Amino acid sequence: MIARAIHNRSRRAGGAFVGVNCAAIPPSLIASELFGHEKGAFTGAIERRIGRFESADGGTLFLDEIGDLPAEMQLTLLRVLQEREFERVGGRRPVTIDVRVIAATNRDLDAAITEGAFRQDLFYRLNVFPIHVPPLRERAGDVPLLVEYLVERYSKKERKGIRRVSNQTLALLKEYGWPGNVRELQNVIERAVILCEGEVLSIDPSWLKAARPRVSGRDVTLPSDLAAREKAVIEDALRASSGRVSGPKGAAARLGIPRQTLESKLKKLGIHRYRYRSS
């Protein structure tokens, strides 16, 4: 939404807005997806195909989950951003483009650079004008608006006649920390709408307690508190998926994040998924 707003308010609004999720494309196909290919470039290439960069020429290309881009493609992308030209897969002639690139990630790229998983020079090239989108826990004033929108959306979907949200529920939603961000709020509201039998929506407070860390008498710093919440949410997802990470019923799908991102978090937080296989 932020990327589209930037595009629509820019001089490129008349051009195309093209989005691509870097984490959702298999590594073997990402070059063809971004830069296109010539006929006969590889098995199955029966005709020339225009890539996302060419499709966005004169407009905006939104690269979501840029932190999950494979290492070999990071170098290729860096050259394209510097030279403003590329070659299609199997092509010999350079293609010149004029594209605004907006990239987004939920990963800690500074940590990824330290670990060698992300190129530092590409980070500097992309980080010309950084925009920090604060998490939902820092935007408590947005919760009522989001709740209103989501209740109306899911009420229509489930054909429910819900007219309002109880004051107690709204206060509870505003006070909660939302470690799962907007996706978690969306899931909670959808569940509440499905279970609602009247005109007033309410939620069970126990739905929000699972992700709350237990705070001991000692001082807890903000980073450790957030890490504890994140770990609790991930462990709950692993427990519900019996330790499975990938797949439609895996923990990554339950959390709404790419498998690679979840595996990185498991390693960072010291979580062993095998402990939950028998759950």
C-alpha cells in the first residue's frame, strides 16, 4: 500500500505499477521473471517473454521481500540498478529501462549483511531513501479503523449482520501488542466474525494471551521483551503445525511469512522445531 501510494503521487503515476514477491519465485526462475527471456533460451521457452523490469518501464517496480533474494541475483540486480540496463535470459542485446525501484523487507538487513546473506553494496544502492513503516503496536490509534474495516469485510463474506464492536473488545484490541502485526489482527477479527451470533462483535481474551511473555521481577529491556513475544508466537505456530515449517499447513503459512524468513528466525532465537513434532 505504501509503494502504491508513492507511485500514485509521483510523476510516474501514468506508468505501470508492477509488484513482485522475491520470496515466492523459485531461484531457477527469478532471472527470467525479472528480466524476461528470449525464445529458445531454455527448455520450455517457446517464445520471447517480457520480464517485470520491462513491464514497469516508465513506472514503478516494487520488489517485496528483497531480503530473500538469492545471492547470485543480488549481484545481477546491483548491476541493473547501476547501469539501468540488462539482458534478457538468452539475449545478446542490452535492454535500457527507466524504472523507479521500491524494495521492502521484514528482515534485519544489517544482520543479514553481517552473516554474509545480503550484499552490503546492494543495500546501500537500495537504501537511498529509507521509509520505516512502524508495526501495529506503535500505531494503536489505527486499530479502531482497521477493526471497523475488517469487521465489515468479513461480515459481508460470512453474511453476518454485525453492527458494532463491544467497547471491552475494542479496548482489549488497542492494548494488545500485536507481535503478528496486521495479519494477526486480521485473523483474530475473522475468527470473531465466524463465531459471532448476534449484532455485537466480541472476542475471547484468551485468544490474545498466548503471545504475551511472562515478565519476571527483574528488569526486561525492550529488545528482549519483543524477542520473547516473537519466540512465543513462533513456538505456538510450530506446536499447531507439529513442527512443520513449510507447506500450506506449516508454521510459516500460519504466521504469514516466507519459509526462509521463519528458518532464519528459528536459528536466531534458538528454537528447535523438532521438539514440536510429537505435539
